[in-house]
Amino acid sequence: MINREKPKKEINYRVSISKNISVVVPLLNEEESLPELHAWIQKVMQENQFSYEVVFIDDGSTDKSWEIIEELQAKDENVHGIKFQRNYGKSAALYMGFQKVVGDVVITMDADLQDSPDEIPDLYKMITVDGFDLVSGWKKKRYDPLMKTIPTKLFNWATRKLSGIYLNDFNCGLKAYKKSVVKSVEVYGEMHRYIPVLAKFAGFKNIGEKVVQHQARKYGKTKFGMNRFMNGFLDLITVTFMGRFGKKPMHFFGAMGTLMFILGFILAIYLGVMKLFIDTDGKLIAQRTEFYIALSFMIIGSQMFLTGFIAELVNRNSSTRNNYLVEKEM
């Protein structure tokens, strides 16, 4: 569930005309890297004559990150900032940033200088010229320890298999989107890893990938622990199920429940026929292991069917049941 609590502070956020690029930068305790990152982004934008904005989302930092964002905004009117009262996570930061952006192309990157702003012009071209809806960065050569890279490879493999999207690096923070994509997907919990999957289920299927430069961390330390991999696999199951069956839960629970009930019923009929006509002097049906397997199948099948029915009733009364994305209208 998305926390609707308002941010503690916002810097100079106003309605403005559309820009070429919006750069969204979620951050947590990155005071050392922010000035260098801003100068790097500014240099790239000026060299390529892009109109742009940079949206820094301070996810509850306890260092001087917010003070530095205020100083950057005082020098550069293209800088905007949002500060959360506490740490909500990267998904919440991206969600808030996506609500604010006005650029035709939205670029996300991490604040730790491991993502290179020099990639922005090529990412922009892939969206505006090549026609991609979303382009994900691929850190083909990584400067991370094995305890991070090996689980990442397993995670990416599982995501490819379940989602049908064949990207090499789902979790790369450097991505580019059409504005319509970020305005259409709802990022919550820890779903930032699965924005390509969410975009696909929203109808944006032209998803590309670009090999990007990965740099060793220059300041501070990583903010993510090993628990993110377990949470990531659980979130993958959630987003896959919601994308396929979120508006039709009976198609999953009803089908599975009906199948299990039928299998259990057939087994029960078989046991009954065996007892009545073939094995008349054998054990009682209630003494056979197969009887309890059949009974369990029928009970679980009935429960799953009822779960689907209840989910359909809940979905029918949901305020978002008819939220469909319209691409064009005449």
C-alpha cells in the first residue's frame, strides 16, 4: 500500500513548461556525491543543448544531503528537491519523482556516481528517435563484490523467465522512459526493480536495453543489504500475479480450485468403485491413504474456488476496477 503522507519539504516546485529531459535522482545520505553529480549532469545537458530539470528526492537522509540540495537549487533553477520525513524506500522516492516530472523523457539514476550522466544523450535518442517506450541500462562490467553480483545474476534470470522480458539487468538504476510510461505505472513497496514488468503489463511493450558504464563507488557505502534479494523474489511473484490476474482473480483461483476438486473427486469415485466391485474384502475406504489425499484435494479445491469468488467480489467493488489506459481517442 502506498503511503500518502506528504513530504516534509519541497524546493521550488512549480508548474512549468515541458522540457526535453527530467532526471530523477533518489538518494539517502549522499552528501559527498551530490555536488559532483549535479555538475556532471549540468555539463552534459549544456553540451547537448537540452532543456532539463533535475529532481532530487531525499529519502529521509540524516546527513547534510538536503542542505546541499538547497544550495544547488539556489545556483541552478533547474534543480528541484523533495525531502521525506523519514526513509520510505527507493520505490516511494521514484513514485513521488514521477508525479512531479514534466520532461518528455525521464531518466532515473542513483546518486552515488556509479551511474554515468554521459549516457543520457544516447538514452534520450533511443526514446525519441528509435521509438522505445523504456530503455534499461545494462552494467555489463560491474565493480561490485561477488556476494552482490552472483545473487543479481540469479535474480535477473528468474525475472526473465517469469516476466518474458529479456533484459540482462533489471535492477540497474539508470533507465530512460517516455513520460507517458512513468505517469501510467504505480511504483510501491519495493517494486522499483520491476518497472519494466509493470510497464509491459500497462501496455508499453517496446522495451530496449543499452550497455552502460558502471563506476566503482567513490563515496560512502551501499544502502542495500542481502535481504533485498529475498524481498525481490517475493515482489516478483506479486507483480507477475497482479499483472496477469489482478483484474480477473477467478481465472487463477477458480481454475486451480476446480482442477484440484475434479482430481480429488475422480480419485474418490475410483476408490468407491474399487471397494464395491473389485476389492470387496479389502480395507475400508477410510483406512486407505488415497482416501485422505482425495479428500484433501476436494477441500483445498473448494477453498481456492471460494477465494477466487471472494476476490472477484472485492475487485468488483474496487474504485480502480475500470482504470484502463487509453492511448488514442478520436
